[in-house]
Amino acid sequence: MDDMNEVLDQPADYNLTSEVVPVQVSERYFLRPTVQSELAALPERLILLVAPAGFGKTTELAVLANKRVEQGQCVAWLTLTAESNTSLIFFQQLAHTLESVQASLGDFDSALTDNSACLDTLQVMELVLGNILRMRKSLLLVLDDFEAISNPDLLSAIDRLINYAPDGFTLAIGSRVKPKLSLATWRAKGYLVEIGERELRLSEDDTRVYLQLHGLNVEPLSLKKIYSYTEGWMTGVLQVIKWLKSTPQKPDALLEYQEDHTSVGKYLSDAVFEGLPVERQDALLNMSVVHRFNGSLVQALTGCDNGQQLLEDLEVMQLFLVPLDSDRRWFRFHRFFAEFLRARLKQQDPERFKQIHFNASLWFTNNHMQNFAIEHAYHAQDVELLAALVDGCGLSLINRGQLSLVHKWRQHVPDDIAVKYPVLVLTDLWVRVVDLGLDEANRALDDLLLRWGDSDSKTQLTDSMLAALAIKSLIALQKDDLRTCVKLARRVELQLGSRTAFLEVAMLVIGAFANVMMGWHDAARKLLTLANQRNHFLDGNYLQMQLINVEVMLLLEQGKIKQAELLFERLRERTTSWFNEKSKATVLPKITQCLIAYQQGRFEGVTSLLKRMLSIVDVISPVDLCAQGTLCLAHLQYMQGNTKEAHSTLIYIQNLAARNKAWRFYAQAVGYEILRTLQEAGDDRTKRAEQRLKSINWNELASNYAHMRLNPVLWVQGLSRTRLQQARGHYSEAIHEILQLRGMLQDDWEGLEHIRLDLLAAHSYQQLGYQERSQSLLVQCLIAAEREEVRSLFLEEGEPIRNMLHQLEMAERQPALQNFIRSLLALWPGQSAQRQLEVIEEELTEREQEVIRLAAQGMSNNDIGQQLNLALGTVKWHLHNIYEKLKVRNRTQAIRRARELGMLGS
């Protein structure tokens, strides 16, 4: 038996009728214990294997036949043909087959006449039954290719054979179609063992083992590709094996084999397709152009009267039909079969191939399945239809996070046709202008608006104009032109409800974000409310996600980190069901997620996620959020000791900001650069920081932000001067700077910056000797920070704040505040290494460890002395040594520190 016969059903003319010895099975036969155990189940009268061609039915029956012969049973095998469907031919073949086992079994020839019309099939079957009853051995009768039998008289006779056959008789049937026997009766009586496509289909692990039987070991990723493509069809797997063995390339290069279907196509053609009636062949070819179909679509493609009935008929015929729902309304073809049919149709009749795709496109359009409609318009090579469909649903696709798909289809529309469709024009413009400067991009858009009739801000907007304005707003957001974003949102607000909801919501969301960044929170909330109202008219979720993300950013700007975290968690739950994990649409929320995690001191995985997200460009890419994410990345890199990488990140921000004239981010990067300089070692650090501070024309940069509630450039300048004064030891001057900065802040806004100023003030007051005032401010900062779970501010201000926290921890008696301080100190860069160093250098003696463990259990000094047989003075002496080594001042602090260092066990 050759490789193909090893797993394929035998051809119709394969002759086993005279074979008494078992069918030879290849040494590389893939044993499937589950299938064989079901075949061996007792008691069985009828074994039925039903599956499409190429699933290994004949091979499994051959293995069963071999086992029965080894057990001393008789086996008769009859492979049926189209001629077998007449009673006379069937019984002649059956007689010959049974004679090959035992001469008396075929002794019913006398009942056969030359005229099959006069043949009494039930009487002949009675003779067959009589002969079987006289047998002393068990008998397995295999009828393979049973789909050839549709004669009602023969089916009734075979039902009689099943019903009255003696114990020890088994009828095994292999068929591509479920036979019209009394299966429900035999199932109810317990006579029937059924094995179908599901049991015969290879699992992924089966596929791996089968490849190994043929000497092929592939990587897990390659195995997944093979399994995804073959879907467990043995013939398909064998095709891959042949390709891998014949190609000089490595087994991992699996893309090319999908184009090489010569042998499997010939098999499907010879074994399946050519045997079908012409009208069935035509229907299959027409259906093959779509990847899924239901009854209505089948009618549109084939012209039949009842598409659902045709599907049910094809499913009964086991023509590689895969149901996609439990109601069996939607189906698809197995991938190999579908590709075979499509290739055949395209080769035989290219014009028909395009026409069927056109029909499919119209059906999907009428049934509001636009992605499929566009795809089939493309395959129909109807560029006008393709352009119209993309233009009609382009905004809806973008709201589902699929701008790249719109751009992809646009590439297939000639320019002279695309120019007539606004969405296609704007898609081109969007892809082009993101690389332009702000002025040049705006000029291109203004020219387009003038061409479409938008002469001033009072003009009644059309959808085309609104789409151009939406892109103008997006560009303004990416170029940090927040005032233009707000101005355009105001224009939409005045004509709200008159145009496409998607465009209106997009511009309102952008305007709200711009207001958040400028500190105008009431205006931001108003636009968010309007956007929420209009968003109810949209199907997609992209704008809904961005809308909620702006609400999160609003809370972050107010310093309400805990509320922002809770709102973001609800957003993330929704996003998981809305978009694929790798979708570009989720970039901005993930940057927001990183900002929240950073503020709360949850640093694990944030650096890698930020790097990944900042490298991806989405439809909406506000420079503000991206800049915040990049600054956050620089902070993390410094904390992790990656100083050079962090410095490069800061330089990148400065260059990007200068190129886009987004000077507030330039100022922020310079401010952080000055902060890091002041935190470095070296006598010249203050000099270098002062030089950097003086190198910036702060007033010129600040003039660009007079419209913002808090001028971001002046704020960074003030913070840098405050830190420089503290580094010089000029703490009174630092207090003066802080008072100036405090006047810039709003009471209900910039919550984190309020805490930052209090931290800096606490440090200055401590150095000036106002310990009570300093501690009061520090506690105030900690209470506010603990409420919002904010930790990053303390870490950013460096070692002076750490020392203050360490001192406060010794004296603090409120458990909640004490635990929060510990969580801060535990996050400090290099803190764990320092703690470990302290343990090594100040190791407690064995006796001291015993003393501190008993003290932790609540024992008094007297109790400890009695427990360890020590004098009271000795116990006190040990405790004094423990305080010195652990750098604490009392018993409570010593127990706490010992617990932190793991000296007290669990």
C-alpha cells in the first residue's frame, strides 16, 4: 500500500472482494486508540464509519479486519461500486465475497435470476442469514464505500440482516454519506457503534505524532500553522508531509506549500468532485467564493429555490461542510476543499468567478456585513463598487479601530475614481499629512475645504467638510495646537446633530481632551457629556473607548488617581471584548494604564509596555499623552539604573517637542534633566544645573501658553529654581519660590502638584529647623498620597525625602500611615540592596536573635530572662545591642525592622 493509500479511502475499483488475508496496513499507520477501542466495543451488530473522503475510514476498517483475523474470526470484505446499487449485482458480489471466506456462505446463487426486477431481495437475504447461522466462527462483513447504495430494496434487506443476524456477526460499513438504514432503531437497541468525522479528525497532538512517524519534527509554531491549515484532515496532513519532504527549504518555511495543491487537488477531483451531478458541481463552485454561507446567501450564489435544503443535502453527503453555529444555519467548507473549488472555478471560468464575487458583494451589502461586501467587490475587480462601499462604511470601520483596513482597500482604487469619494480622499490626506508640519498640513486641509464649499466658520457643514475638519482637529492634537481643537469642537457643538454622529463625537472627544490639557475642566466635562449623548447612535466602540479614556485623564489631572484607576479597570474589561489584545486601537488606553501604574508605584512590566505602545501609531495620537508616557519611561529608566537610556529618552523628547514646537514638553524634559543633575554626585552638580536652567529662554517659551490655566513652562521653571535653591542650601529662597508656585495652582485641579509643593516645603522647613512644621506638612502629603495610592512623587524628589520618610517611620504610630511609608521605602531605587548590606554588616548574634523573637511574641524583659535563664540586666544589654545594629531607638521599632528583614520567620 503506497503512502496515499495509507490514509485515503480506497478508489472505487480497489478490489478486496477475493481477499481472505487481512488488508496490509503500512508500518507508518497512525494508531488512534480511541477509534479502535470504539470499534472493538461489545456487543455490536453494526459498526458505522461516516466521514468525507480522506479521513481514513478504509484504513481503520482494515486495522479492525486484521485484528479480527488475528483473533481467529472470519473476515469478508466487499468494496462497493456504482453497479452494486442493483440487487442482482450486489448479491453476486456478496456471494463471491462470502465464498472466499467459506464456500457454503455463498451458496445462494440459485436464488439469483438474470432479471433483477424479479429478484426478491428479502428472500435472498434470508438465504444469506441462513448460511451465516450455520457458521461456527464469528464473522465480520465489511461493506466499504457504502455511499454507492441507495436502492430501497437493498437497504431494507441490509436492515433485515442487521436485525436477525446471530451473535458473533458484525457488519462494518464505511461511507461518505450517512446510510438510510434504520439507524435510530439500531441505536436504541444498542446494536450500533458510530464513528464520524469528529472522531476521525486528527488533533494537534495527533498531527505532531503523525509527522514524526514520517521523520518530521517541526517547531511548535510550525505545527500550529499546519494544524490550522489542514484542520485534522489526514489527506491534508499527508499533502503537507509530501511537500515538506520534496522541498529543499527548511520545514519551518510553510507559506509556499499552501500554493502547491497539485496532488491533493487531483485527489479531491477524482475521489469527490467528478462523481457528483453537474448541478451539484456548479453549486459547490459558486459557494466556494465565500468563506461562510447560510441558506439565503446560497440561494443568491447558486440560484436554487431553497438554499437551506441544499446545505442540509450537502451536509448529509459529507462534502467537507463545517457548521459554524449550533442551529446549523451558517457553514463553511474545509479550507483544502474550498481552495480546490475556488482554484478550479477561477481557472475554468474567470468571468464567472468575478460575477459570483459581485453577487456575494451585493448580498453582504444588503445584509449589512460591510467588511465581507468590500472584500468580494475587490475580488470581483469592480473598483467603482469597491470605492463606493469603502466610502460608505469607512467611518464605521474607523470606529471599530480599522483605519488600516480602509487605507488598505484605498490602495486598490485608481486615483481618478478615488477622487470622487470623500472618505478615500481624506484617507489619502490623513496618511500624508501626519508627516507634514502643522502649517503645511493645515494649508492642505484648508484648500480641500474651500473646494468643498467651506468658506467661513458659519457655513452649514456637510459630511465631507466635517470629515476634513475632523482630520484638521486630529492633526492639531498631534501637533499640540490645543486651541484649534477647542475651536473646531465649538463649531461642531453649534451644529450638533445635523451631520454624521461618528465625526461629531470624534471632534467633541478631541476638544474635551484639549480642554483637559489646558486646565478647563468644566468645558471638558460639557463636551464629554455631549459626546456621550451622540455616541449612542454609533455601532462601533473605538470612540467610546477614547471617550472614557479622556474621562480617566480628566481624573488624573485633578489628582484623583484612585477614581481614575477604578474607571480605567471598567474600561479595560470592556476593551477586552471590543478589540483584539494586539489591536492598535488600544494604544492610548494602555499608555494611560502605564501612567496610573507609575503614579501608584506598580512598576513591574510598565517599562516594556510603554516602549511597545509608544512605538505604535494609532488614529488618534495626542502628543500630550505620548509625551507624558515618554517622560514616565525616562523616570522608570533612571529608577532602574539605566542612566544612558534615560538620558537618550529625554533628548528624544526635546527633539520631538522642538520639531513640533510643543515647547511645554521641551520644558518638562529640561526640568527633569535639571532634577537628575541635582541628584547626581559631584561638587559641580549645582553649577551644571544652573547653566542648564539659564540656557532656556523661559519667558519666550511661556508666551505660547498664555491661554492655559496653569502655564506649564513657568511651572517647570519655578520647580527647577526651587530645587536649585535647596541644593545650594538656600532654603528660605526655596520657600519663597514655593509660595509663588502655589499661587498658580487651582484648588480643585493639579492635585498631585499640590502634594509635590508640600513635599518640597517640608524639606525646606526641616533644613531651616522648623521640625514640627516640616513633619506636619510631610504627614499631610502622606495622608493625601495614601488616599490616592500615589507613590511616584516621593521617589522623584530623591534622597532628602527618603531620609525624612525614614525618620518619620521611626516615630509614626498610625498603622495605616506607617504601612504606607514602608511601601514607599521598599520601592526606593537600591533600597533592597541597601537593606541586604545592613543585614550582612550588622548581623545579630544567635542569642540576640532569640531575644528579639521572644520580644516579638509580646514577652516582657523579665519573661525573656526567665525563658532564656538570663539576668534582667543581660536582657537589657542584648536589647541595647539589637537597637544599635538595627539602627532603631526602641523595642517597637526593633521588632518592626527585624520583621522586615525576615529575622522573625513567617
